[in-house]
Amino acid sequence: MRIRRYVTDVAVTLHLPAHWEIEVAAMLSQLGYVTLPAEVTEKVYRQLPLSREETAVVQRVPSVTEQLLANIPRLAVVRAILSQYETSTDSVETSPPDPTMTVGEQEIVLQGTRLLRVASDFDTLELRGNTTSAALALMQNRHRYVPEMLDAIGQLSARSKRSQVVKELTLKEVQ
């Protein structure tokens, strides 16, 4: 749900038009990973080496997600966002337009892919123990994100962290 929140908050901050497809794609972006064995998921998360068989299983995640969503009506744009997100390594690049989609739908796919990539990569870097500033620095050095989206996610994260207060309480204080 963190990724969905990042995607939604960045879209609002940048005054991008609201599209339910982008939010749904963010919520479903990790769907295929639930099919992985726990030990493979752990290795992926910790960036540990994978065997040939484990690598093959992980590489099938996008097609598993596609199979799970293929027969659900009205999800063509969501599936296109997820497909491009899973197969592209660069959120600034554009893929060839899909002739079956309207220009408006193609724009939603492009924005959704970019938003999902920046939100997902930022979340992954923070989950792996990087500070917000370290995660942003790593991402800026990659030169593969829309700069405005990267700036927005950094501002939102900093604002969110300032509003969080960690307080230690004894059990008696909680009761």
C-alpha cells in the first residue's frame, strides 16, 4: 500500500489528472510475487544470488501477473502499465504506442509507468535501509526518472517523516 500512496501523492503534488487505472496498477504491482516461494522472495528482497531455476521463476512474475489479470474486464490500461513497468528499466523512455488504445489511454500508460517506477524503486531503496536522502541520491545518479516526480517523492517523504513521532511507552502507559 506504500507504493499506491506514493503514486497517488506524487500525482496530486504534480497536479496530474487522476486516473483510477494508475492507482489500481500500483495496488496490483506486486501481485505476481505472491506466487514465489518464501525463500525466493527473501533472496530477491535481500538481493542475494539466485540459482538458475530461481531466476527463471522470478522472470516469470510479469507473465503470471498478466495471466491473473487477463480475463478481468476494463483492465487493459492497468495491464499495459504493469507490463511496461515490469519490462522497462527506464521510466523516462517511451515504448511504441499501442494502436488498440486511444491517445488518452496511451498517456495514462506512460504516466502510470513512470509514477510506478519512481515510487517502487524509492520504496525498495528505503526498505533496504537507505535513508530518504541516500535513496534519492542513488536514484538521481541513475538518470532514469522524471526529475519532477523524483523531487515530489522526496518532498513528500520528508514531510511524512517530519510528521511522524516515535515515542517509547511502557506497557502501563499504554493501558
